[in-house]
Amino acid sequence: MTVASNSQSGSAEVPPVLPSIPLSPEPGPRDASLGALAKDVTTHLSTLVRSEVELAKAEVTAEVKKGVQGSVFFVIAAVIGLFSLFYLFFTLAEFLSLWLNRAAGFGITFLVMLLAAGLFGFLGYLRVRKIRKPERTIDSLKDSAQVLTQRGRGDSGGDDRGVRELSDSSAGRPAAG
């Protein structure tokens, strides 16, 4: 098994390359049995699917690593910003103490912070509550499984009824919003 070389220096290694599906006919007897041909087809299909999954994994992994590395800087900026808020609120409390008792200024600042935290917590709760399961994806997967099981049993009789059922059942669905 060979390992693909990486043209970019310093980036992550690419996973090993899976054997490819030949584009030319494989040498072998011309009068192969139907069982041998079916075995070859399933082997090639399995190899193709594994290759596609490995390619997708390699691409997604590389992009996720870039995203994580970039997001580290956002996290550092957010932490510094959060620590800086302490000084902002301290300044607000001292500013209020020009007109009120110092303890009252800090108390009012504390209440403002609690109200802001409660408001953002409530807004976050409302957003999270709107999350729904992916109904269209689940329906599509169920339809695909049904079509594949019908095809596997040979129920279609060559009239593409399973394909029509899949397209008819998904045609009236509203777009995701």
C-alpha cells in the first residue's frame, strides 16, 4: 500500500491511498460465470465506496484542522475581551459612585450584569428550543432504504416503480428554512 505525498510542507499527512478501480478490463477468462461477475462488481463497488469515504474524510479533516487553528485566535480574543469587561464594569461602578454611595454603584452595576446575563440566557434558550430533528433527511433515508430493499428483492420488474415512488414522495415537501 502506498502513501500519497503531500505537496504542502508542514500540513497533515494524507491517509493511505486505497486501490483504484481499473479503467480498462481486467485480464481474465472471458467466459466467467455470473457469480464471479457479481462478485467482481460487488468488490469494485465496495472499493469505490471506501475510496470515496476516505477521500471525503481526508478533505474534511484537513479543512476542520484549518478551522480549529483559526478559531483558536478567536477564542483568545474572546477571553481577553471577557477579562476586559471586568474593568468596564468596575469603571461603571466607580462612575455611579460619583453621585451615589460607592456600595450602591457597585450594587447597581451587579444588577445590570445579572439582567444582561439573564436576557442573553433567555435568548439562547429560545434559539436552542427551535432546533428540530432533520425530518427531510430522515424521510429521504427511509425512502432510499425502501427503494434499495425493493431493488434487492427484484420486486421492480424493470418498470422503475421504486424510483417513481421516491421522486413522488419527496416532490411535495417544503424547502427547509
